[in-house]
Amino acid sequence: MRMFLVWTLFPGGWAVTGPTQVTAKQGGSLAVSCSYESGYELYPKYWCRPGFLWICSTYITQTNGSEVTVRQGRVSIEDKHTERSFTVILGNVSPGDAGWYSCGVRRRLWFNLQHSTEVTVSTDLSTTTKGSNVSPLSTNRLCPKDCEEPPALSQLSVTPLLLFLSVKVAVALALACWVVWGFVFFGLASATHRGAVLRTALGDLVVKGVETGCWAVRGPGTVRGFLGRSLSVTCVYEPGKEMQPKFWCKPGKVRTCAYHIIITSEEQPMVQEGQFSIRDNRALRLFTVTVEGLAEWDMGTYCCGVQRGKIQHDKSADVEVILSPGPTLSPVSAAGTDAPRESPDPFRHFPVLAGLQVLALLAMTGAVLWISLRGG
């Protein structure tokens, strides 16, 4: 079960295996064999000294994905595809060669898969390995015959895992605070701001109390009109936004608006541009957009909203405009028969996300402790 947990949380942890410690005689030769999973035969293999966060910035030696032996000074590396293993040989071992090394598989568009091995140098007459039964200049298979212990896991540094866990903790706490704030704030807001009915000359627009946040602007949701006639759309906004610009625009993919069709300013609460006009009633905290001479290309989805600045995200509500041919009638009411739709509750999925974050945090903490104890 623990192995399955580690494999699930850290994919690639079993992809490269090898000895955890190798001891070589000073002046002699050292051979370290690492095995890899099927599918990585044509990937380059390397031998390096890991740096910060166990990342290899330079490679002592590496293959080009073939089985050709590559020699660089005292170090050589040979890959055997049929056995899915590669061997690194270091000649004329000196005390300066002691330390941590990584044997791994290079991947271009993703993190490398590697295993870390500690090399120690002694004056003994033999070369020994810990965590594997590899002898000098021999190949370390994934699980040698009669082995009782599973092959050593690829070295997963505790340092980057702890850094990652700190980020997970911050995210989990932020989500938890967001959920609590949303429930408390909106619960109080709904109790103090309920049911305000605004009547305009164009019809009835029924609006619940205006709260802050994602419900700062509300619109009718859907309006219907007739081709060739005029159409008016009324949107309301929360207190404190009276002097900010109000706009009518086409929604964008990244930003709120792809472009503004018409927009007010602090000095001009009423603006007329071609067939479009907008009027901001700051006393009632609502603004009305009127479109004259409706045509087929005027159908679609629009945004009515409040501009908050370049850094802050604009507050807006989507409005679907539906047009149809019809008899000669008075201008159609923008409010229609439906009350303006509220934006979907943005907090309904947060408890689930927060729960998943906590579960992931506990699982990763258990995995780190297990790996640390196993490595010790």
C-alpha cells in the first residue's frame, strides 16, 4: 500500500533504480549500474553530481540514446537496451570523487528521471555496494535473482518535497479562509440586504439585495427585442461604485471585455455614441443601455459592468440579447418577465477543493516521512 502511494504521488519514482551507496578503493575502478523501465531505451542516460534541489545543471557523461560507449576522461557510460540498464565506470578513483551522484534518464519536455547514489572512497581491497548486490563492472538488474528486498527507490530529495508541501499548506489555508469568509460574509449580507424592487419606465426589474464580490453587478440575464426597434437593458450595482465608469461590451476570452461598445466616465454619466446610449442613475445605483435600430448582428452575449481599473478585475454580468421579427409594438421592456439572474455561487465547490487539498497534504506528508524513515 505504501509503495502504491509513493508511485501515485510521485510518478517516475520507480523509473530509475540502482544502489544507494557504493564504496570503491582509492586508485581502483568503480562501476555503478542503474536500471530503467521499459519505454526509455532510446532516451539519453547520464551521470552527474546533483546541485541545488538535487537538480543536475551539468553532466559528467551522457549517452545519445544509443548503445555506443561514451568515454570522457576517467569516466565511461554504456547503455544496454535489451537489459534496460546502463553502467557508469570511473577509473583511478581518488578521495575527491567521494560524494553524491545521480544516474538518470533525460527527457526534453519534462523532468528527468534519476536515482541518487552516494560514493565513498576507502583503502579497502574491494568495491562494495549498499542497497544492491552489484559487483564492480557488473550490471545491476531491476531485481536480481533471490533478492528479498525491493530495488532501491529513485532518490527523492526531502528538501524540494518540503518546499512543495509549504506551498500546498499555503494554498490549503487560503482556500479554507476563502470558504469561511464566503459563508460568513454572504450569510450576513443576505440577512441584511433582501428584496429591493426597482421600477423603471421600461418595466419591472426585481433585484435581491446587492452584495459585494462576484455579485457586485446584476443584469436581467436574457432580454428579447424585435428587429428594427429599440431595446433597453438595465443593470444595477452595489453601493460605493457610483463614480466608477459603467460599460456595455462584448465579452473577451482573457479579460472581461474584448472591447467596449460604450462606457461612461466620472464626468459624463450619460453618453451617446451612434445607435448606443448609456445613462448612469447614481442615486438609484443602476445604469441603462439603449440600442436603437436593432439588426440581426446585434444578437448575442454582452456584458454590463463596472470598470475598476487596470489591475483589479472588472465586475460585470452577462446579458443574452435575443431578437425576432414581430408586429409593430411599443419598445420591448428590457426587464422582460424574468428577474435578473444571479451569478452561480462561486463557493459551492470550495469545500470539496479544500477537502482534496487537505487529503493531498496528509498523503504527501505521510509519503515524505515514509521515504525519510526508509532512507535512514
